[in-house]
Amino acid sequence: MKMPQFDYACPSSLEEAIQLLSDNEGAKVLSGGQSLLPLLAFRMAQPTLLVDIQKLAGMDRIEISADGLRVGARVRWCQIEDDKRLATAHPLFQFMINHVAHYQIRNRGTVGGSLAHADPSAEMPGVARVCDCDIVAVGNAGERVIKAADFFVAALETSLQEDEIITEVRFPPWPSGRRWAFHEFARRRGDFAIAGVAVFFDIGSDGVIADAHVGVIGAGDTPIRLDAVEQLLNGQRLDEELIGRARHLASETVDPQSDIHAAGDYRKSLVGTLTARGLRDAASSGAVK
Amino acid sequence: MKMRIEFELNGKPVSAEVEPRLTLGDCIRHELLQTGTHIGCEHGVCGACTVIVEGDAVRSCLTLAVQAAGKRVQTVEGLANGDNLAPLQQSFQKHHGLQCGFCTPGFLMTAHALLTHEPAADEERIREVLSGNVCRCTGYLSIVKAVMDARPAYQANKAVQS
């Protein structure tokens, strides 16, 4: 349906944008609008004022250094898809983002918008969580660096304050040779995942797994990490027996709800299947994937 | 509170007085009376309303008119040269890439943006990009063929420009 009424402002500085958010109760940030505008069309949100951040400088770049990645909040999905540096600087990030929505939405949707929207099935919150990203937000109280683990509170709910704007997300460095994989299952290309699993780990000189990360989207209120599965994997050699145990444990660890897209039990089983596929892929692909 | 916005539509400057909640699609149809752009689902899943903003295909139901202020916007009306259909449109005609025609402006603008940026896009890429548009008549095969067959025109165009 048509959207509810709201006012609109398009400030040219971050300070002005924060002031507008502070001064107007019920104001919301508008970036690409690819999550917010559908919510408005369904009248699930009723903001009084939209503060469009399209004119804010310096939030639309991907910077790569020895400290990791810094991705501006206004970076669009299509920029991540097109950035050839990411194939080595952070292949998992690029691969996961390539699963986001469709061509037209990828031309407008942004990193910060997806984080703030906090859909538990979405890839950006998932990759931020599994990679231990820092999310940087600025408000009246100044800059705050929020761990992804503390950022996602519930479905569509974050720990952002009313006057805070996400400015960038920081990824820890990605060592070359790291093994990784991402699998998601959706009924149609570009749809939200029924569930998705991202895995990555390093293989030490002794041939055993170190620093295993297993992240799941679509199987909880927020994107989650499977600590138990990570502990099972660390220090072990990856073989079919271990993959089988990881698969079982992954299924048992998650407690997804049923909804119109899939039953909870189906999602539990799917998380196990995707975990096993991811581990096999990561093991065989090695550094070159 | 209505706001006055100005932008460029198919190469011509236009202006409108709009409420902030008005989508770009509704602005183009109801304020600027260019009805080639079709509005389908109004929440970003069908692709019928696709227009091109600053060279990028976007959903005009998920873009506010006020967000387009100062920008270059192209709609299906901007494709043909008078009565001469653009090569992409001719290809849709030749391959029966449409039946009822409701989704067609969205498919045309999506494919036009794609082939302008990537004139050598292969079938897999074309199918992936078109996956954001819904057609209930054709079964898609004829649309994919039409887009593939339009590529030489864009490749020639690119060669002329570079």
C-alpha cells in the first residue's frame, strides 16, 4: 500500500544528521531504503521524519589495510560485488554479499542499512557476526565501537541508540590460506535464506584446525555463532567422522522457530546439512577458493 | 508537507511538488504523467517498476521521489527514438519477449542498464540479473533470448564510444 506520511530531511553533515535524529522523536535514518521502504509500504513502521544520509561525505568507500577492512556504511552491495581487491582481502565477505537480493536492490541497498535493519536471515548481519566485526556508530555522545555480538539484540532490533548513525563496519584481517565456505538455502535466487551457514578456519603446520568460526543466519532471532561446534573443530583434523559430529551438533545447537517459509525442525536439519557441506567445501578448496 | 523537487527525466528537466512519502514510480506516473513505468507489487519483489537512476537500474517503488532530486532518471519512454524502437525493444518484438506487456518496461530497463554496463554479459549473468523481475506470461525463455540477441547493438555502441 502507499506509505504513511512522514517528513524528510537531507542534511549535508553527520553532526546535522545526528541533531535531526535527537530533536525529532520517531525519526529514522534513510540510506538506500531497500529494507526501510518495504516496511513503510506494509505500514510496519511509522517514522515521523526520515533523515536521508546520501549527502554525508566519506562513508561510501572500502578501505583495505594490514589492520583489516573498513567498509563505509553507505557502501552499496554492487560496490562489494565489483571490488576485485576483495577476492583476496576478504573472499568470504564478498561471496556472502553476492547472495543479497536482486540486481536492482543491490544497486541501492547499503551495508549500514542492512546492519541497522538487523534481519536475522540477512547476509550482512551474518557476516558481521561470524567475522567478529566492530560496528562504528556516532551519536550525540560521540563515537561508539560496538562488537557485532553485542549489536544484534533481537529480530529487527539492535543496540543502536535513537540518535546514533552507523558510519562504518570493521573486519579483522583475513590471512591468506584461510579455509572458508558459505552455503545458504533459499527457494528462489535472491530470496531471503531459509537458513545459511558460514564457516572458516585456519590449518596450522601440524595439520589441525585452528580458530574455527561457524555462523548461522535464519535460525534464530539474530545471526548466531555455534560456539559448541567451533570448540569441537578446534585442534582436530578434519575428516568425515568429524564432519558428521559437527553436522549433528550444529543441528542440536540451534533452536529455530517455525514460520510460513519452513518448520523449525526442517531448519534444524538444514543447518546441519549446510554445516557439513561448508566444512567439506572449506577443506577441499583451501587457499584458492 | 509538500516539497519541490527537480530532476532530469529522459534528458529533460522536470519538477514536481511532492509529499516525501511519494515513491519515484508514483511521481513519474501521477505527477509527470509518464505512464510507461508500471507499478506492480509496491514493495520491491516484482521488478515491474524498474527505472534507471544515474545509470543504475533501481526499483522505483523502493526509491522516494525526494531521493531522486538532482539526479538523472531514465524510463522506458527514453528508449525509442521517436517511432523507431531501440534495438533492445526490437529484439523483444522479434523473440516474442512479451505477451500482456505489464512487466515489459521493467524488464527493458533492467536489461538496458545491464547491457550498457556489461555488453558482453553471458546467459548465466543475464538470467541472474533478470531473476529480480517477474513475468507471468512468457516463461522467461523468450525474454532471455531477446536480451542475448540485443547484445551486439550494445557492443557496437560501446566500440563507437571508446
